[in-house]
Amino acid sequence: MMYFQVVAGFAILVLGAEFLVRGAVNLADRLGIPPIVVGMTVVAIGTSAPELVVSLKATIAGAPGLALGNLVGSNIANVLLILGATCALKPIIDHPGSTAIDGYVLMGGSMIFAGLCLTGELSLLAGLILLVAFSCFLAATYWRDTHDPAAAADVIGEVEELRGDPKPLPLSFILVVGGLVGLVYGADLLVQGGTETARTFGVSEEVIGLTLFALGTSLPELAASLVAALRGHPAVAIGNVVGSNMFNILGVGGVIASVATIPVAAQISNFDIWVMLGSTAVMLPVLIWGWRLFRPVGVLLLAAYVGYVWIQAAGVEKVLVSIG
């Protein structure tokens, strides 16, 4: 039953997010909202909705390890898996929509989140700090996207791809409501199945969140990045990673910490948070100095992610002790 819950939960989550985004895009189009605003709100939040709903549901259900593991693991997967798979499929030679500021902001946000985690818990104060930082990030992104023609074109292009054929207003409402229901129900199934899986195999909730949940909730970004690469736009993956990672650690992290105090397990503070910072640092040469990402780099990133998952499966403490 727990396997069915996990698989069904992931499937319903992905479909729910897809319905929500497409319905909201069509609804916004009917209401005359500019595409640049739609892309920065509806699309940006909708594509990261699985992480938000799953982490929030896990927090409310009393499984904070799943919630925090999902955030940290998703950020690791976004860089090593999504960026790695994208540039392994097609090299990222040019990425005009990204700037050095993106690199500084991404690393700064990651360090704020990591520093708060290293205190041993994410309290209400930590949640408020993260939400304030997220608000500043949104404001800066809005200013940049409305003043940079290249960035605005990327956002508008993403909205155009999601818009499709015009849909009647009632159908748009149905898609939005159906998407929200799917997200909530899918998250409920996933959290129940993930909790039961952790108990059955005797692993911590954090490990399930860092691997199974993180991989599953990153699938929408992975699919979007690979499709963009096949269409000749592999650089889309960079924007997806930056936006998703900032939304995870600042937005989702701020929300769940505001709902309940989130204890930080020793494994996350001693190992996983540093892997997250290390994988984030991989983005800096690309964003700040404009380094190109060729296929060998993509293969190395994928190999690093496989190694990270293997360490989780084998047991972080056992692997570190054997290395030591």
C-alpha cells in the first residue's frame, strides 16, 4: 500500500501542478494580466508548488524531517541532476537571461538558510527572516525582469508555451480548482507513503525527504528543462534552478518554519547542508563569469548525484566513518 501511495502521490502532484499552472495562465490571460507578471507569479510559484505543498503537509502531519529533507534534497537535485542531465543532453553555451547578480543572490540565500539550519532548528524567527529575504528576492527579480529585455523575453516565452489554445473561463476555473485539489491530495498520499516507507525500512524521515521526495518533486523542473534543451534552449535550466532553489529555501523554508518549529537533524547539519552549499557553488562560475557547460561537466554532475544518493542509501555515518 505504501508503494502505491508514493507512486500515486507523485503522479497526482505532477498532474495537479500542471492543471494549476495551465488553468491559472489561461485565467490570467482572460483577465488581461500582462504575461511578464503571469510568468513571475503564476508560473514561478506553480512549478514549485509540489515542494511547497508536500513540505507544508509533512510539517502539519508531524513529519518535519520529511519537510526539511525535501527542501535540501531538492536543491541538491536541481543542480546535480537537472543541470547535469540538461547539459549532458545539450551543452549550455550561451545563457543571456542570467546575470552575476543571480549568482550572488543564490549563494547569499543559500548561506542564510544554511546558517539558520546550523543553529539546530528553524524557529518562527528564522521563518520570518527567510520570508523577508524571499520578498526582497521577488522584488529584485521583478525589477530586473521588467528592465532587462532579454530576461523579460525568457519569462514571456515560457508563458506563451503554457498558454496553448484559449480556454473558456469556466474551464480555467475548473483546472485551477482541480489542480489545487490534486496537489493537496497527492501530497497527503505522498507523506503517508513516505512516512510508512521510512518506518518499514528503518531509515530516517530525513533520508526519505532528501532522496525519494526530493527526486519526485523535482521531476516537473527536470521535464521542463529537458524539453527546453531538446527545443534548442538548454539555458532555460539555469533559470529554473535559480528560481526553484530560491523558492525552496526562502519561500517554502519560511512558510514551514512559520507554521511549526523545524528541528534540524544532525545528518543534515553535518553533511547534507554542506553538499547543498557545494552544489550551489557549482553555479557561481556559470552565473558570475559566464562559464560554458559542456557535456563532460553534465556527466560529472550526474555522477555526483548518483554518488550522493548511494551515500544516503548506504548510510551517511557509515560511509563517512569508512572514509575516515
